Amino acid sequence: MQSTHYQNCIDAYRTVYGGNPTHVVRAPGRVNLIGDHTDYNDGFVLPMAIDRWVWIALCGRRDGQIHLRSMEMAASAVVDLGRLATPQKGWAAYVEGVAWALRQAGFPLSGWQGVLLGEVPMGAGLSSSAALEMAVARAFATVSGFPWEPKSMALAGQRAENEWVGMNCGIMDQLISAAGQADHALCIDCRELTYEAVRLPPETAIVVLDTATQRGLVDSAYNLRRHQCEAGAAGFEVAKLRDVSPASLAAGIGELDGAIGRRVRHVVSENQRTLWAAAAMRAGDARRLGELMVASHTSLRDDFEVSSPALDHMVASALENDGCLGARMTGAGFGGCAVALVAAEAMEAFIPSVAVAYRARMGTTPRIYPCRASAGAEQIWAHDEMGE
């Protein structure tokens, strides 16, 4: 049975265009279990695609244009594939940027019209922008007839965000949205762009803990952290912090400025924790994975300084529960979401307990939802469901 969002997307297409779509595509958001601010340092990350998607119901056009209606924004955008010159503003820039990046990479592009329906919360650190990019890429692949290759599509999405939209992100978000696997996280090597599916520990659940706070100053702070990491790499005379070993860090950290040294220490230790976490998952060792998640949060809070009072209170509220094996902030930081690893048998009590504890600390009600690891971007042929 398809999600209600699937049918809602088809119904919205009928309302907007007066006919049936030929396809529905979707791409998931993501939650990162461990490995934050390591991707743009050519390091390791361990995200999973979640069962919340950006959906597009669509049909091809012959005039080389994209007509897209966003149901969330109650707004429409038109992109002329023959005139990709100046970026539009807002969500339309992501659509246009993906078209530009795919064309730059040599993919043949056909026009299409569609409606866009998103269920990935925006501004929560769950990669709604990458989900939009990969849904648009999947729509282009569907109507233009080129094969879906996750790595190429992720690189196009990253280029769109870096060079067209102006956000200097790493590759993690696009790659997990493009290549996710059900019931698994992906241990991604962000230098080699290779990945390994690692199964979630048995009898556990992943819970996203949305602090209900928007991320503040994230763009400027994110870019500052990148510059600090680049300075740290230069101090160690390496291309990227991926190349700094724990032994080299111990020997050379005293030569760096205090803040830069802390940034380097986080990245080097986080890379090691991520590899250890993947090994723990292969062994089915949920407790070890949880311990590493807690250590990651401490490092992000103290060394990389990208947590927030809301995130710290959320993690503390989660860890008060005996059934919580580990918790940490996730994403760029400064607000947004935390993620918890919870024993499956404790789930029923965990969610209300965390909500009460967080509300007592912060005075606001969080949004808490269990997530399943989902497949990456995919196309869904709509004909059968509509009786055609």
C-alpha cells in the first residue's frame, strides 16, 4: 500500500493540470547516525535515509520547460531549460540548479510538469533540500530516459547546491538520498564516494527528536567551520583533515590556534568513531553504537561548538530513559534535530517520557517520530494504481 502522500500528490496533479500524471517519484530525507562535519573534510559518515519523502507527480512536456507547483508553498515555478542563466529565489532555485548541473554533466533533459509535495520537515536538519534535489533529478531521469546512477545524481545535486544555490555543502545528504537502502544505514567514504550498507542493530529503533527550534546562523557558522577546518589541514600540511591520523593529531595539535585545534580534534576523532560505529553495527552491538553516539555529541558540543541549549536538553532528556542506548545532535547543528537509538521494547514509554522531560526543560513541545531506514530516490509508475 502506498503512502497517503502518494495519492495526495496524484490528486493535486489532477487539480492543477486537469489530467493524470504518468509517474510519481520520491526521494527521502535523512538522519545521520554519526559522522557530522566530516563529509567536507573527505571523511566518513553513517547516515540512513528515512521514511519521509519529497514527492513529485509528473508528466512530460514537449516545449523544454519545467512547470512545477509546490503544494507546501502554494507557489509555482517555471524553468526554461533553454535559458538557465540566473538563479531564481527560494525553492525554485534548487529545481533550476539541478537542471543546470545535470546539463553541465552532459545528461539530455526533457521538459515536464508536476506537483511537489514534501513531508520532510524544513529547517530541522533532515536534508529537505537534498531530498528535493534528488526528487527533481529522479523526475528528469524518468522523463528524459537516462539511467539512475546514485553517485552521478548525488554529485549533480551537490553541484547545484554549491554553485547554483550558494550553499557550500558536502556530498553526504545527496548521496544518502540517492542511494539509501531499506533497513540499513550507509557507511560512506566521502573522498572515494564509495559506501557500504550496514544493517541497523536488531531489536532497536531510530527516533528523530525535533527540538522545534529553527537552526540559527547556520550558513555563516557552517562556512566559518569549513574555513577553520581548512586552516587546520594547512597547519598539518595535508589536503584534508581526513589525512590527519590520531597519532599525528596528538603530536601536532599544540601548534594550532585553540579554536582551530578543537575543530581538528573533533573531525579526526569523529572519523574514528564513525568507523567504529560501522563495525559495531556489523557485529550487532547496539550498546557500543550508542556509546559512540554519546561521545559524538560531546565532541560536537565542546570541540566543534555547533550544538545549542535545545539540542543539549533534548539529548539529556533522551538519555534519562533506560531504554535509550545513545543520543546525539544530528546535522549541521545550532538547532534542528537530535537522533536516538532506542531498544524496541522501550519505544512505547520512551516517546512520551522524552516529550515531558524536554517540555519541562525548554517550555516547548518537541516533535518526536520513529523512523525506518528507507530506500533512496525511486520512481513509481502510476498507471496501475489509477486503473490505466
